Amino acid sequence: MRANWFWLVLLVLLPLGARAECRYESGNNTPVTFSLPSAITIAANTPNGTVIATSAQAAPSNPPVITCGSWRNFFGYRYWQEGTETLTYGVVNARGGNVDNTTYATGVPGLSYRIIHPDDYLKRYPLESESISHSTFSVTSGLELVKTGPITSGSVLAAGNLGDWRWNDSSGNTLTPETFRLGNSITFTTPSCTIVTNPIYVTLPTVTTSAFGGIGSTSGKTPFQIQLNCPAGTAVASITMHASNPDSHAGVVAPSGAGYAAGIGVRILDNNSNPMQFETQTVVTPPNATTSIPYFAQYFQTAPTVTGGAVKATVTFDLFYQ
């Protein structure tokens, strides 16, 4: 009889078990806010994968404490017993998809971000796991901005939440100890070229009508140049010229207005003395700082008879670069 009673007491004294879980012991979700310059210039030839900005390390504003274990019951008294629990965790992007396991879209085409914690990149949820029993989330993090494609000049990365650091325990509880935030908006620009002299005036020499011997004959060939000042990394792609009063002959602009010479136009030539094709993009050499693109202008006979007078022609051009 005594032996049976002894075993009964042992069974009663054993506390009831419960499923392991993790919870906040103190604090809860806290922001980690990064600051970067409000304006960032990106050279056009910057390769994809280049880190274009890195923040200083930032600490959680109110570090939360997470504890893992289970609730126990002893004679109606419920208490928390700490234990080890394996959690899966990672970054959940608030701005879009994932470029790869550690790189996240920002919502700005061609621009992504990474989180450094404190010297390794945080992977996307749920690619990481860790066994913990008690942990304080006070480690600093940093933000990297990465060029992953063409970024349009004038694009703006808005301030606000970038993503959450999500942790899940085996019971299905979700804890988000940190939210990563950008504290200020950022405007991105690409370097631009400026034309050193604009407008460009080209003065052709005075010639006599006897200098021309028929349609297509020329005289007074004069060099001129379009001079560009471009920041390093800018690649000029092409120039397109537009004639104010184009003639039927290639590269020729006809003068207009009372008192001007008749039967004469002005032909524009490239550096190889080939007639320019108006309304057509012409590839030019990428610049390095200040670059001069050479051209020529000359008189061109457009009709059987040439009469004297002033000759004035206007050509505009568009410069395309990236």
C-alpha cells in the first residue's frame, strides 16, 4: 500500500509539459534607421553589381530581448521555463522581389539594397536558422545600395520601410525584432554633358561667283568644332543634326530671306569630309572630360547660276548620351 502511494505522489509532482516557443521578454519590433546622402550621382558606365552607397552602421533604437522555452503548469501555477529553440529567419523585402539571396529590389528600376549585419549580408527569409534560448537584438546593421541595371536620372528612392527581419519558431509564432528603414529620400542623377560654346558661329570666307563651276562645285571649306565638357564616366552616343532649310543635296542647307545669294547653299561635312546626313544619328567618340568633335562647312553650288549676296544657314543638333 505504501509503495503505490509513493508512486502516485511522484506522478502528481511532475509538471505538465508544453510545446516550445519563443516570445519577447522585453520590447518588441524596433526600427533600425539608415541615413544616406539625399543626392547620389552615378556614372553612366558604372558596372552592374557596383555598390554605389554604404551607410554608417546603425543600432536598433530599443533593442528587444527574445527568450525561448515553454509554459509549464505546476499545481495550477503557470510558469515559463527557458529552453533552446531552433528558429528560421531572414529578410522580408517590403519594396518588391529579391534579386538574389542577399540582394533586394527597392522599387526603383536598376537599384537594389543589401543589409550588412554587422559584416555579413543578411539572407532572405527563410534561408537562415539558429538555435537560441535567450537573445538581445542589439547588433548594428548597415545598408548598401547596389546598381543592378540602368538607373534613370532623376529617379527617387523614397524614405520608409525597406524590409523586416522575420524570425519563426517551430510553433508557428512570427517575431519581427527589427525593421530596416531608410531615414531620407534619395535622388539619383547621371552626369550630363555641357556644350562649351552655344550657339556656335562659323564664318566662311568671302568668295567670288567665279569660284564655282557648276552644280556640286564647292569653295571656302572652313573647319569648326562642337566642344563638349563631360564628367568622367559619361559616354556620348550620337549627334543628330537638323537643317532649318534643307536642300535636296546631302548635307546642304539652303539660305533663305530677301537679299541672300542664289544658287548657293552651305554643306556640313564630318571629320572625314563626308556630307552630314540630317535627321540621322551619327555615332561620335566617347568623351573624356573636354572633347572636341570636328566638322567642316563650305559653300556648295545648288543651281546652274550663282548670284552674289549674303549666305546664312542654320543647323541645330541634338546630343544623345548615357
